[in-house]
Amino acid sequence: MVSVWGYPFAMDGNRGSEADDGAHRPRMFGLLETRNVILLAVGAVVVLFGYVSLDRGSVVLAPLLLFAGYVVLIPAGLLLGFRGTESDQAGEGE
């Protein structure tokens, strides 16, 4: 099976590779794991609250929320989780 960075393509679903004895990491949307999706959702909610507070006239809270959402949470949701856990790394060395 063809993979990117050790992860199967999105169209392969959650099956994993044939050589890993059925052990695979939980993924929701292709390459994104559950924690990535949670971080993206939290980032979207923080951005939404930032725009709501901006509409209400906040000049301090709104920029902080928008910065936290766009610069911290959303990139973290996209970038974190591609290294693998200790159990995955231990299984690759065998």
C-alpha cells in the first residue's frame, strides 16, 4: 500500500497496512487523527468567539482570540500528530 509519511492515503480509510498486524492509530479524516480534528474545531470556535467579540466592540479580547485561533490552534491542528506514538515507533523497528 502506498503511504505518505507512514500513513495510508485517505481513500484507504482506517485499515492500516497489511504488515502491522491490524494495529493502527485512530484517524477521522484521512491523515488527520482525532486530536487534530479536536484542535481544528477548538480553533474554529475560538475564531468565531473572536469575531463575535469584535462585533461587540472589544479592542483587546477580540484580537487575542483571533490570534490564538488563526496563529496557534488551527496550525497546531494541521501540523501536530505526524510523528507517531512510542508504541508505533517501537513496532516499526522490528
